[in-house]
Amino acid sequence: MAALTGLSVVTGLFRFYPAVALFAAMWIPGIAGILAARYSKVRLLGTKRAQIRFLALAVIAPVGVCGIILGALWLSGLETLQIDLREIGGGSILLLAFGFLFSFLGALGEEIGWRGLLAPLLARRLGLTVLVWCSWLPWFLFYLWLFFLAGSYSKPAFGVQVLTIGTLLFGLNVLLVWLRMRTRSLWPPVLFHAVHNFLVFNPVALAQSHRPWLTGGLGLGIACGYLAICIAPLWDGSRQRLAPQSGDGV
């Protein structure tokens, strides 16, 4: 019900206010998760307080991946910054702060649905490897719908763009699901997701490229970066049970 209602609302909003529509779309899984949680007996925010080391990891990992990839593209001359860093003043700092708040609230909506509700439900019966594939698929299809709705695709490179989006979301999903199940808290994946969105879509990000499938915020460059570091969580998940123990809850 939440998804269908949100679909009709967001479709209309995209014609007039794309940024507002995107924010509303990110809360569709969140609203659906909140409505469904009472029946599934899943605690959306988790049962434990996140440890500092995992919160730090949730910041360091996206900063490291995006910093290395985007920095390399900028230094190579393949991309340019949207604004001159020397022109950043008080107004720009306020804009960046607002941008991070926007990213955090949007990420919270998505994470409540995908990692707050769906991942713990699947973890009751699935190991981490199968869990990340089964939770990746609906997330990927959800983003494809937004991709079409926003009209942000290029027909000549459509197949490549779909492949890069799917690859990026898979790498991200491994890391976010692992953080959720490893810490039994929703806040580390929310923080990771918010930092990632802020770094690739904020006003200091790289300018729009004629090769977005390679260098863009949803491009293959950042996707490969996340794929490289998601190997460790997959290995860690294969060594131990990440699903909640009996009687502990999620």
C-alpha cells in the first residue's frame, strides 16, 4: 500500500520538483518497513547500541573509496569540480551542512525498509551470501524504477548504465547488510549510506561527465571500489553466524 501510494505521488512530483520527488521516493521503503514491522516483530533500529569502531568504519569506508576514485579522476584531468574549492565560504559550508542532513534523512528512509526490516527477516533463514543476493534484487529493481522515472539514462549506453548501477548497489548492499547484522543496529548502515550519498551528489562533487557510466556517482569507478572492499565482509560472514541468536531479537 505504501509503495503504490508513493509511486503515484512521486511520479507527479518528478515533473515539477525532482529533488523533492527523490527524497519522497527514498522514504517509500521506510514507510513500508514501519507499517510491516508490527506484524513481523522486527525492531527496525536494532537491539544494540552501535560501537564506535563500526560507526567510524561507516564513515571511513565511503570516504576512502569515494576519495580515492574521485580524487584520481580529478587529478587525471578526466573530471572537474562543480565549484572552485577556493570559493567556499560561510554560505557554501551551510549548503554542505544542509546537503548532509538531506542525505542522512533520505538514507534513513531507505535503510529502515531494506536493512531495518528486510535483512533481519531474511537472516532468520539465510546465510550472509544468499542474504545479500536476495536483498540486493528488490533494492536494484527499486532503483531501476527511479532511474526510468527521473529520465537520467542514455539510450545508447543504457545496458552499460544498468550494469554499473547493479554492480554499485551490490557492493554497497554487502557492506550495509554486514554492518546491520554484525552490529545489530541500524545506525552504522544509515551513516554509511548518508556519507556515500553526500560525497557523490553534494555540490563539491565532480561535474557531470559525458561518460557517467564510468566516472559518475553511479558509475563503474566507484562500483569497483566498493566491490574491492566488500570481499572482507563476505569472508567474515562465512566464518560466523551473523543472524540474530535465538531469543536475542533484532
